[in-house]
Amino acid sequence: SSEWRDRSDGPEGTPSVIRLKAPREGETVIEDLVQGRVTVQNAELDDFVLLRSDGTPTYMLAVVVDDHDMGVTHVIRGDDHLNNAFRQLAIVRALGWPEPTYAHIPLIHGADGAKLSKRHGALGVDSYRDEMGILPEALFNYLLRLGWGHGDSETISRDQAVEWFDLDHVGKSPSRFDLKKLENLNGHYIRAAEDARLAELVAARRGATDAGALAL
């Protein structure tokens, strides 16, 4: 409650939380490597909880301490965490710790433009491999190109990605997951793959199918 913000005479023995006394004047600016300059008025930030009444830390405090202890210099994550960055930065500054560099990347959306979720039939990586026959290099290439590009290159190997990748070319807008494009890219990598490797992959899948049939 704001009535206790500047008081220290609370009743003893009463369970209470510990909050950050956040600045109310001015603004907080983050020079995000993807989103650019992002500004929030400090009046919009609340005195959020750091420790619960049972003494356990909240996510906001825990993630800042964990990143600091692990020597994290760059926080690269989905842009749905951008609002959290302003609160976490307030903790970093209150503790006098080095400020991390932020890069908030856009999320992947479904065909309807909404955040990709189970509702869209989003699958685990193993499903694309085992049930749909998508090669690892095809999935890697497709996911890389969803939010980043290098000129007109559509097919990008892992070695090329390591050499070329930078945050400057990560897009600000969300990308839509297109299964047809993934399947077309997979066809390219299947044609480029050695026959012996493909035979081993098919044999392994056939063996798993036979084992499943025997189990039934």
C-alpha cells in the first residue's frame, strides 16, 4: 500500500512483503539492440514485490541476481519480456551492478497472426523429426530465417549462420509460421543429403514403427 511507502513503523510480527521503492520521477530508457530506443515513464512503474511474506524471492529479483552471479552481459529473449526489463533494470541500478545489454526479439505467430501456441498445433522439435520427417538442418535453417536474414540467402548452413549472424538484422515484427515453406526447405536438404544418411534415418524410423507394432 502506498500509505506505507515512506513509513517504517509497521506493526511488529505482522507478515509483510518487501517491495522495491521505485523512482517516481523521470523516465527509464533502454537502448534495445533489436527494438531500438524504448522509453517508459517511471510514474508507470509500481513498487513491485521483491520478497514474499514467507521470505521467498519473486521471479523479478531471482532472475536479476541469477544473471549477475552468472556474469550475463546480454539478455536476449522474446519481446513479451520487454516490460519486465524496466523493472529488472530498476533492481540492477538499486544494487549498483553493471547493466546488461538487452535485445528483445519478436515472437513467432501462427497463420492467424496470434502468438504461436498449442491452439495452432505447435509441436515439439521431436514431432517434426519423428512424425514429419523434417531434417534438423532444415528446421534450423527455417527458424533462423523466420526472424533474421542475410541478403537474399534462403538456405543458410549452420557454419554460415555462425559466421554471418548479428542482432542488427533481426526483424522487429513477428513472423508467421508457414509449414509449406518448412516442407519446401526440407525437400532441398533431403536432396542434398547423402543417401547413406537418409537410409539410416529411414531404417531407424522403420525399426521404431515395427517395435511399436510388436508392443501392441
